[in-house]
Amino acid sequence: MNPKGFAEFWKRWKELSSSFSFFFHCTDEEESQFQETQIFQVYTTRTSCLQTNSNSDLGTVELYSALRLLRQLNASIEVITTFVLVGAIFIPIGLASLFASHQVVEIVHRYDVDCIPKNLRHDKLAFIQNSKTNKTCTRSLTVPKHMNSPVYIYYQLDNFYQNHRRYVKSRSDTQLRSRKSENDTSACDPEGTTSNGSPIVPCGLIAWSLFNDTYTFSLSQQEDLIVWMRTAALPTFRKLYGKIDVDLEANEKVTVVIHNNYNTYSFGGKKKLVLSTTSWIGGKNDFLGIAYLTVGGLCLFLAISFLIIYLVKPR
């Protein structure tokens, strides 16, 4: 055996393995003794298997072979550790997100059918298009559990595609910024001007299709056009209507007067009134928590699988 070659090999080994010492649960002295014994065995085994006439070449080959094994070991440990860390971080975040989502209290009430008289429900489109029909209805909502203020009021539309390219582009942000630019309707076709050529303010398909159902609450704030102009990516979406600045107690009755003006019947859409509290992740949404749990669980599964493979069939 070549003591000089082993000394050089041991020096390089210590330099490379120093950054991975946290994987060993032992004292520095025990770790050093363990590593010296293991590396010496690897070194002597490699020495007995190699046949060469040059002592310097022998030491180089032996060092390269041992370092290659070390790189393989470190790569496996790095992969397994990365998956474990991702799983350990994502799973608690997912559980916390699900818990926060379940703390949100929601009241969802569909009213597009209930706000039409029973004798006119056979032709909903004719009802909504008739300007002479009374479209006012009163609905009573029951609070399922205590709702801390502020309680946010949303309207929800189903099967309404705000992401159509022509619809999204039909607007004039310049016109909305300043009265001086109210004649700028170049991007608002087909709803840019009236039949006599006067500019429509605000112009465009988005503003033209503004949601115009109204809800009578004790509101401290109400938003309509500003919120509506933020187009939604999906056909089912919610938009903020206002908020209630008082707590709502469990089993309390909330009466709301609805003016059912918006036509969703021509395209098979649905209208819902939503009262909701919020948490640190926003409204009620289980998707975020489920996504974190799925990714975290998958990472832990892969880490365990790789560890078993490494122990059962090491390189």
C-alpha cells in the first residue's frame, strides 16, 4: 500500500466531506474515527484491485475512484434531503391554509330563479327583457355561525366568459383616466359611439355589460364599475359589491332587497349573492391548501422511495 497516496487521498476526502458532516449524528471524534476506518477500507480494496507500475499513477486512479463514489453518495443524499425539506415545508403550509379556509364563513344564495314570479318562470328571457315587469324581490338569509366584521358582499356569475379576446380589448383606459379624453373611443368597438356619433362614456363591451343588479344593505362602501372592469380569467367568478361593517350573529336573519335587472338567462348563466368573511389567505378556497399538501406529500413519498432504493440497491 502507498502511504503517501493514502495521505493525499485522505486530505482530499476531508475537504470534500466537511460540508456534509451534518448528516452524521455523532461527535466530531467519533465521526473522524468512523470515516478514517471506512475510507481506509475503500482505499485498500481499490489498491489490491489495481495493477500498475507507477506509484503516482496508482494514487491518482485510486483517488479518482474514491471521489467518484463520494460524489455519488453526496448526490443521493442531496436529492433525498431536498425532497424531505420541501415536504416538511409544504405540508405545514397546506394544513395551515386548509385550516384558515375552513374558518371562513360564507352564505351563498342563488336568486336568479327565485326572483322571477312562478307564473313567468316558463319564459325567463321575456321577463328580464320586459321593462314593465317588477324586478324587485326580497330575500331572507340565515347566518349559519358568527361572522366577524367586515362581512364582504360579492356577486357571483356562472357561465360568463369575460376572457374573450374581443371583449377584453373593447375598452379605453385613456377615457377612464380623464374627462379630457372622453372622445377617445378608438379601441371601444362595437360600443364606441351612439347612433348619432356621440361618444359613449364609458365605452366598450366591458362597460356596456356592467352588472346592474342591486342589493340593499347597510353598506359603508360600494364598488361597481372599477371592480367590473377587472376582467375575470374563468367563466365562474366573484366580484366585490360592498361590505357590512357590523358583526352578524349566528341564526340572525339578514334581509336583502334585490333588483333583478341583469340578463343571464340568454346564455344560461347563474347569479348568486355571497356574504363572506376573510382570513389571512383571503376568502374560502381549499385549492391552495390541497395543492401544498399534494406537492409536499409527493416529495416525501419520493424521498422515502429513493432512500429505500439506495439502501436496498446502492451503487
